Amino acid sequence: MTFVLQHPLFRTSERAYAVEVIFGDWLGLEVNLRPCERTDWLLADCAGLARLRMPDQFFERTALSWLKPESLQIEKLPHWRPRESFWDVPLLEDDLPIIAGREHPTGGYWQSFGTALDECWLGLDVLGSAFFLLSRYEEVAAPEVDQHHRFPAAASLAKREGFLERPLLDEYVEVLWAAMQRLWPGLRRRQMQGGVKFTCDVDIPYDPTIKSNSKLLRKIAADVIKRRSLSTVYSRVEAAAAARSGDFSKDPNNSFDAIMNLCEARGIKGSFFFISGHSAGEIDGCYSLDEPFISSLLTNIAHRGHEIGMHGSYNSFRNLEILRRERSCLVEACKKNRLDMPILGNRQHFLRWDSGITPKLLNDVGFEYDTTGGFADMPGFRFGTGRSFEMWDWRQGQKIKLRQKPLIMMETSVISNRYLGLGYGEETWEKVSRLKSRALYYGGNFTMLWHNSHLNLSDDWRLLDGLLK
């Protein structure tokens, strides 16, 4: 069935983007857009026998303050309980926060008119909310940043309104689908099947003290004074001596084979992202792609059927030439090692990201996807979904081919004292397992990041093993 969707005459590119992602990519429905003189959205079948009206609240609200901070001055979000109208709609919680929408003048977010139920009102602005979330509108309109120039979760509407750990856009789509089924009972949709996606940022592939006697001595001093562990001193010195002679088997950061063994036992193809440039010095790691250990590691990953991707260096997220050079270096390193490994994916170092600039640069460099899309300070659904989607380019105001595969959880965001600091207790397991189940529930992916250098404790392995099951 083909649908016609009428909408107001302004922000036509932005509207088309939201429609293409929601109706085309996710639901698999054909929709013809018709801008016209109206103040709401009107979805109808080609014969015009049934019609669904929705408010155009997001684009209307921001019309006079587009991309200005005042456009984000939203009062406490209203809430709606859709199951009172659609008893079987699959929501994570009964109470649904409304980013954009309005009740019908006669009351309520759902109204039907006519004896044949041929016209309905859904007061949820699904498409305006979709654009807000997928384009990361708030990050461009009011770009708050932390010390690494990252937009923090703490500054997001999702955190303030308590839906960061909900794939809210996926829930909106389910409400839209329930409304459409009321009007078109035989309608079929595209079925999406997600899964657990393991990724690893190769920041510190081996203990960097093997390259510096002074760093090694400082680590030994810390082992003695702070940790009071002579056994750790012995292990560190033994591993450093072996690595300096080319044997990295005792290096605690060299957990790659064990990671791949675990992934393969679960039928999971891992993705390993390598730094190929040093635009900011030591913060970009201590290794180069032409080192024998790194060459061997690249070969091992490729031969075992896992993916090699790029980890854009610290200063690359706003620089086209740096990104192009670094991708070229990684491609050449694979060719040098005779690996038939296209470099399709990227994740930015330190999750540095500028929603107004970075997507277009990565697209122009030739990446097929990026998976930087998570917050560093907290896990959750930055884009309101675990599904992949083609990204929005703020510079040219159009959809681009680069797909985003949202990062839902980085291990340090939960465990480390730098961020939530929850450690390895029951609260951590409850949080990460809830995120996993919620991402998978709507056919999205639970994309997780675990660093190879963060697997020194049995608790790390236990938590990782549980998430990969």
C-alpha cells in the first residue's frame, strides 16, 4: 500500500529526512510527500478512504527560533498513557514522555471520528520528534561541552526528563504503528532483527611502559608504594622484558585472542578500531600501524573473520584532511599485510563528536558507518534508538549515506570513577542488562564498547561474558 503524507510548506528537507527514516527505512512503507497549505501532518491511503492526522508541533514551535537556544526552552514534558487507547502497544513503561505533540481540542492524544473510523487524531508528533532525536538538534542549537569538547549526557533533554535509558523513538514508532493499524488493519511492516554488537577501541594495545624505562620505574614504584604488591612488580617486569624481545603473550593489555574466542563462542563478529594518526600527541596512543605486533594483530583479526575499523584521532573530528589521511594510512596498512579488509566503519577517539560537522566529514572521507553515537559520561540511547539509520548533514541540510550505529554502552561509562563509578556490583549488572534488553526489544542493536586494556580483573571478564550471551 502506498500512502500520501501532506505537511506544511516549510522545513521540507528536514521533514523528508524523518519520513524516509521512519516510514521508508524502518517500517518499509512507501510514502509520497505533498507539501501544502496546512498546519498539521495528514497521512492517507491513495484512495483517501482513511486518514490519520498528527500535530506539527516541533517544527511549528521552532519556526521563529530555529537552531537558537531559546528553541529548546521546553517546560516539563507532558506525559501520556497510550495503552489506555492501544491496549497491546509494546511499550517499555506505561507512561510516555511527549517531546512534541498536543492533545486534540476535544481532549486526549487519541481521537477517532466518523462511524467507520475513517479519520483519527494522534496527538504525538512522531516525525518532528524523530528529527529532533536523529539529527541531535539540541547539540547544534545549544552546544554544551565538557573538557574533551563532547556534548555530555547530563546536558541532554533525555537525561533531564528521565528517558536516556529508553529507546524513546522506537516506542514512538510503535504508537504510530498501532494508530495506523486501527485505520488499515491488514497493513504489514518491515521486520527488524537486531543483535549484540561487540566493539573494541584499540587505544592501548600493550603496556606502554615497555617503551620507556622512566614510565616503567614509576609503575613499579606505584606497585610497591600504593598497591604494596611485589607479585605485581615481578609480573610487570617479566611482561616488559618479554615484550621488548617481541613476546607480548604476558602483556595484560594483549587480550585480543581471548576477546575473539569469547565472541566466536557466541557467534558474534567483533569490530576493532585502530588509531592510525597522532594529531594530538600521546593522547592518541603509543603505537604505529607498522610495528610488528600491530601488523600481526591486524592480520590475526582479519584472518579470524572480525572487522577492522578506524579510531579517528583526538583532533580529527572536525578536520577533513586528518580523517582522510588517517583512513588512507589504515587502508595501506591492511594492503601491506595482504589483507582484503575494506575500512568501512569509524569511531572517534574519546567519543569526540560535533553533530553539526563530524557526520559530513566522515561521509566525504568514504566511511559507510560511524559508531561514535553514545555519551561518554552515561550509557543510554543518545539518538532514542538502537537501530541504525542514515545521518543528517547540518551543513547542507540533507540526508547523507553515512549510517549511524548508535553506541549504547561503554564499559568505563558505568564502571569507572570518572563517570558513574558503579564498579562491578549488582546495580551495574541491572543497568547494563536492562539497556541490552531494551535495545534488542525493538529490533535494534545493543552496540557495546569494551577496551582490550580494561580486562585485567575477573570481574571484567564475568561482566563481558554475561553481556555477550
